[in-house]
Amino acid sequence: MPVHNDAPRLQVPDRAETTARMKIDRAGWAVRAYARYDRAAVMRIVRAVAEAAHQAAGHYAEWAVRETGMGVVKHKQLKNELSAHPLVDFYEDMDLVSPRVDPARKMVEIPKPAGVIFALTPATNPISTLYYKTMLALLSRNAVIFSPHPLAKTCCNDAAARLEAAAVAAGAPAGLIQCVEEPSVPLVQALMASPKVQVILATGGGPMVRAAYSSGTPAIGVGPGNAPVYVDPGADQNAAARRIIESKSFDNSVLCTHESVLISIEENRGKLERALRAAGAHVCTEAEVVRLRAWLFPEGHLNTAAVGKSASWIAEKAGFRVVPSIRILVAPIEQVGLDEPLTREKLSPVLAWATAESFERATGMAQMILRMVGAGHSAAFHGEDPQKAMDFAAALSVYRVVVNAPCSQGAAGFATHLPPSFMIGTGYFGRSSVGENIGPQHLVHWTRLAWNSDASVAMPDMSGVRAPFDGSAAGTRASAAPRPRPVAVPAVADGGGMDRDLLRQLILQELRELTRGQS
């Protein structure tokens, strides 16, 4: 008779997942300490990390292009630099640390940081996104753990370690900035569902963003871009062409804010075509458009080999040649919509170009493009008629319309006064919870003490009151109070100086998780 052994078998824990969960625990300890820092200490740390990021901007730009094969080094360096000091400068006057007292409304507001942030970074903009999300986390007194795209994991891990070292040297607790060494889809899904992660910042492909939304953890995600750009006959055609090509060629068009489809009026086609050619575009012939479409969208799906490559490289792969100095390929098309794949997001310096007989028809075409993909994201308008600009923006399902500026930089806040961002909220149109450019304020909620509105009930004088510490990530101190001494949290592998009871609890917790379901 066969013997059946129903005794539980030993299950070998997944090393990568165990290591990542220990990072989350370490981040939790760090963020509880960091929540005790006043604003002066926070800004000192933020400035130190921004300087470290700035100094290494060129180094990581070259590394990212070498590792991913996407983009242009000098453009990535600029994006990295813009995600350091200029980003911090923009939020210099936004205090997310000190309690706010409003005697007129008889209300006190206490900031509560989210806690541990799990952040996804894309292969297209790996370091600039990592810099940007690090600054947002530090400004709002949160900890961040990055899960980089596998194509950019080496440069991202090195960059995270460099920024972490700069933060600790400036007095931050160790563990505020960490990175997953070996990201994988199962690991990312497991970590997104961790109850110890308070919020997910999801930047990447649609499937991963949707997975973040369905993880059960609060998530801030962004949808794909596919920006239509309209050039009015009344616009300066040469200036419009220069701005569009400057934007479309920037970093070989890997930003989601780049122009995707150019729309103009038929009567103005000749003037605009001459301006595009003069600014560095190659306007494709009908035969070249056929070849370009077939190579760029085989079987109707984007050929990812084109992402972040140069215009001349793409043209050669598609079967025709252009001079090496050409910055973008312009593909004239007869229609827009589902039957024309060139009107989808391309993440490459390829710009579709459609013409209409009227402004009203052009606006309708722009909205048709957004219904296909890109809803909630961005659009661009070039012209001098304010009524047309208003009508264009009102008719489109987007939350930002860039006027007379490069859309790539303008929608991201680097050529306009929009907040600088590498997370462009697509709002309800794009099935996102946020419709504005994501900033550190989205990582803090506020507890409000609200006194009775009856005039006969007085609100006491709050000038001598400070917010109490409770030892949690929600703790805070008014900036006028003495700043606590920074607490360094050691790595899990080093028990020196760590509270023994806390270390024992961690070990028991890990053992419970590893043996769960075996009894």
C-alpha cells in the first residue's frame, strides 16, 4: 500500500522578495524617525540630495543611454539637472512640515506624511524619474523604495545609493531611499500589495499602472500621452515649426508629453511644410509613409525597437534614407483614428501630420485622436487668436494645453509655469485620481482641528502650542520647536545599536511570513 505523507513540506523563501520586504521594514523605521524632523532639517537634507543629484546628472545620463539604448545623453543630462535644484526651488515656499493655524476659520491643520512610497520608474526616463520622485518623497517627509524597469536597473540602483548616502551625510535616517536590485513582475506585484506600503507612484506601461490600481494599495498613476498639436494659419509658422521640432526631437521623443500628431489647415499646408523643412524635419513622401507605417506598427502594434531612437536610424530601418542631421520624420496622413496607427503614441521622433478644411474640423480631429489614446494628458496650440485657444482647450479631454511653447517641456513644467513633473496626472478623462502635475503635496494629508463655528465659542491662542509626537509617521513638530537629533537606522544585516526588542520582533515577523500556510 502506498504511504501518503500529508505533513507540511519546507518551503524555500524567495530571496529577492524577502530582501525587498526587509527594505520595506527598514523604510518604515526610517520614516518614523524622519517624521520628527522640522522643516529646516528637511530642507537641509533635500538640498544636499539635490546637489548630489546635480553633480552626477551627466554621469547617469550617459549610463542610462548606454544601458537602455534610448535617448540622447545631453538631453537626459538636462532632464536630470532639472529634476534636482530647479525642482526644489519650485517647491521652496511650500511648507509640508509645519502645522498651519487659521484663527479666522478657527482651524489647525497638522501634516501627516503618507509613509513608505513604492515607486516605479520607466526605462525611457529612468534617472530623471528617480531624482524627481526622491525629491517629492523627501520634501514631504516620506521614504521611497524604487522598482526600476529591468532595462535600467543597474543605473537606478547606483543612483539611489548615491542619493541615500547624500541624505544620510546631511543627517537623514538611513533607509529613506532604497532600490530593488532585481525587479520582476511577480516581485513588483507582491510589494505593491504589501500592507506596509502606503502609496504607489506608478510611472510606466499601461499594464503595470493598472496593476498598481488593482493592488489594493492607494496608487497615483499616469496614463499614456498622445498629444495633438494645432498650428493656426495666424501663427508665426517658422516659430511654431521650430518649437515643435525642438520638442519632438528632445531626447528622441521618449517623454510622454511630446507632440504626436500635427494638425493644420489645408490652405496653410505649403507655408508650414517649408517651415518644418527649414527647422530640420524630413517630410516623408507617400511611399516613405507606407514603409514607415509598416515598420513602426507591424501587425498594428508599436515596434518597441523604435523607442528613443534617432530619426535617421528609424528611416534606415524602415527602408529609406535621410541626411544624418534630420531631427524628426513628418508623416503626412489622410485620416486620423483607429484605422491610422500613426496617430497613436510612438515614443520616437516621428510626427504624423493631418490637415483639415477648418478650425472646427481640426479641433474635432484632435479630440478623435485623444479618444483613441491620450485622454486627460496634453495638447498644444500655436496661434495668436485667444478665442481659438480657449475653444480648442474647452473642446478637448485633456488637463493641460501648452500655448506657443514646446509641448514636451511645456506640459512637464520646464517651458511654462506649470509645476515641474515627470508624472502628468490624467484625471478622470484618463482614469486617474489626479488631473494635475504630481507634486509633494499629493503625498501629504492633513488632520484638521476644527473649532465650533459659533461666534460665542472661542478658539484658544495656539502660539505656544506644538504638535505632540506620537512616535508614528504622522508625528510632526512646529518649525519653531527644537530640532530633534537625527536618528540613523542601521541596515537589517547590522544589529549594532538597534533596539534588541525591535530586532527580535522583526525576526519573528519574517519567520511568520515565511511559514504562513505551512501549518
